[in-house]
Amino acid sequence: MNTERTEQQKKVVTRFAPSPTGFLHSGTYRTAVFSYLFAKKHGGEFILRIEDTDKERSKKEYEENIIDCLSWLNMSYDKFYRQSENAPRHKEILEKLISDGKAYISKEEAKDGSGVIKEIVRFKNPNRIVSFVDAIRGEIKIDTTDLGDFVIAKNLNEPLFHLAVVVDDADEGVTHIIRGDDHISNTPRHILLYEALDFNVPTYAHLPLVLSEDRTKLSKRKGAQAVTYYRDQGYLPGAILNFITMIGFNDGTEKEIFTLDELIQVFDLEKVQKGGAVFNPVKLDWLNKEHIKLLSDVDFKNHVLSYMSDELKNIAGFEKRIDAILPTIKERIVKFGDIRDMETAGELQYFFMDPSYEPALLLCAEKQRKGKESMTVKDLAPIYEKLKEIISGITEFTPESAKAFIWPYAEEQGRGIVLWALRTALSGKERSPDPFTLVSIFGKEETIRRLDIALQKLNEINP
Ligand code: GLU
């Protein structure tokens, strides 16, 4: 029996306790991520507690946003609480503190100048030095004398943050409070309350603030968007988790790409840096690309499909060619939302249907002929004929093999002209993946067919 209780006492319990007063950005979510990783690392429990006691500023939409983001990040919580639902207990504790002589009701004039007298509850500060060992910063000592008899409730039914947070953490059995270092100055008040209530003081770990790259406070303009923004842009949750963890944390090795399970393995509060946590959006893009590479082929394809419009997916030739263009897409995107942009820019349609372009586009090869006379239909037609001949001889349709066949002719005739002619005929675009890749995707028959269409279009122009 005794051993069982000791085991239970040892169980790590952490919590993420956001106030639903705005969309949380990645800086704030780091608190959630670290609390989650620490609990999972120690086989413990992770709690989500919505601190909604500020009725005016708390909004349902923000609470939903917090829940959606945690679920998208695959950080499941073992228990869920809403601080407002613990109101009877807050009142009971306030009454107990008052009857024990540790707090008192103070009649004070409201600060709004209305002259109204309010009955607020103040904690009787024992005025002493509070010292605690922060799991990240080491020993911290603060003299609480300056705090005076601080306010813990607006009245018996409206507790303030200091009281509610202590009562809830104690009731929910929280053993480790991992939160932003903007709360360091609150911690001595909380410890005094724990002691007054004879509750076990938890371990604190205060995370250094995340800064933007110029070392100023993180803001929306400076990189930190709401987590939902990254979700909607098509970043992978695994990449966001990896990225957020690596802000001010290092496992002591050179490794930078971690899955969630690996993060749980390597995470430890001692490895969290004491300062200088910087949010680097370029690093996030890099990590996202790396996480895209970790997806299985099937997962990758499903992600790609979910970012394409039905209009695109309903093109008759879609099924036939989608698999062939997946590697090119993988190479070109940083996040899946890029696929939407490619489609809007008309950079995907031509893979599945004949490109539509003005015949004059083909002649623009003149631009590539530095200092020479303009390209004419007469110049170009033989180039297309020759390209058809070369393509007919290709045996293996990979970008490398296509290049090996076409390159010598391109060198001889002028790379700019030949590659332009090939690219525009295949894509109808001035810019596209390299023409050898296009040839490998379309294969012999389709490439030749598109070259024939280009020849026909050339004939529409008066030579
Ligand atoms: N609700 C507080 C906040 O959003 C956090 C409280 C805590 O972590 O102790 O800042």
C-alpha cells in the first residue's frame, strides 16, 4: 500500500495553462510542447487547463483554437480542466485562508475613481525571503517584503490568478510547472500560498522568452504567427514540434531532425538554454522540407492531393500522370500550401492537359540568342524536327538519360535556344522544372506529340 502511494507521488504531472484571450503563437506554444515532452519522457501525465477566470477577456473561439492546435500537433492531453469550473473550491480555500488568519478582507475604494468601496481579499504576507530551485535557472531567491499584502481575489467569488493557479495546480496534482519566465516574479507569491495552505510546492522551470531574430520581442510581424497559420500554410505538425523544441534546446549532439518520439527520448529540462531562444523562420522552412522527406510515398501523395483543387484533379489526364510529377513537386515545395500557389500560377495544369500558349512564345527563344538576329519560324522548325528525332531514340525516360541524349545537340545548336524550344513546347511556360525532367515525366509519345503541336503552332505564324 505504502509503496503504491510512493509510486503515485512520484508520477510526473505537468500542465499547459493558457488564458484564452488571444490566438497563441509559437512562442507561447513552446510552454505546451516542453510540458508535454517532459511528462511523456517520465511516463507522466499532461494536463490542459484553460484559465478562463478573466470573464471579459476570455473567449470561446480562443479556447477552441488552443484545443485545435494541440490536437493538430498530436499532443494529446490526459486531462482537461476549465479553471472557472473549480470556482467552488477557490471560494472554499479563500474562506479557509481567512478563517486561518492567513488572508483578510480589505475594504478599499475602487481604483476607477467611482468612490465605490469594494471588499477585496489580501494575503497576509509573512515578508520573508523565498528561495526555490528552478529546473532551468538553478537557485532563485526573492525577498517578498516588497510585495506587501498582495491581492488574491476581487471578492470571495472572484479569485485572481495567484490564488486560482495555486489551488488548481495543487488539486490536479501538478508536480512540475513549466512556464514562461515572465512568471518568475509571480512564483514567490505562489510558493507563499502553497506554504500557507500546507500544499506540496511543485518544481518550477521557467523558460526563457523566445525572441525574434533581431533579439527583440517576438511578434506577429517578426515571425511568430498563430500555430493555425502554419497549419493552414501546409507545414507539417511534426516539423512545427521539432522546430519549437529546438528553440533554445539542444540535445548535446549535432542532430537536428527529430520525430515526436525521438524528441520525447532526448528531452530534458537541464538541456534547455537559459537565454537566447530565437525564432528563425528560415530554419523552420528547412526543417519542414526535411520532415516532408520523412513522409512515406503514400502519405506524401495524400498531402499533395489534399492541397489540389477538384478542378485540377478532375482533368482527364490527372490519374495517369500524378505519380510521375510527385518527385518534382517534392523538390520544389517548402510547405504544402506552395502547391496551391503553383496551381494558381498555372504551373500544374500542363502536366495533365495540353498547355495553352500563344505561338509567339515559341519564338521568344530569340531572347536567348544574345546579340544574334531574331529567331524565325524557319530557324525553329528544324530544331523541333531534330528534337523529335532525338527523343525517339531515348530508351530510358529519366531526367539524366534525357539529358544525355539532348545535351550534345543543345551544345552544338546553342543551349538557350534548344532548351527554350523544348521547355515552351512541353509546358507552354517561360519557367518550369528543367526540360529534361519534363521529358522524363511525359515519356516518348507525349513529348513528341507536344513537339508536333508546337510545330503546328509555328506554322500559324507567318514566317
Ligand atoms: N494562464 C497563465 C498565462 O496564460 C499561465 C499560468 C501558468 O503557467 O502558471 O500566462
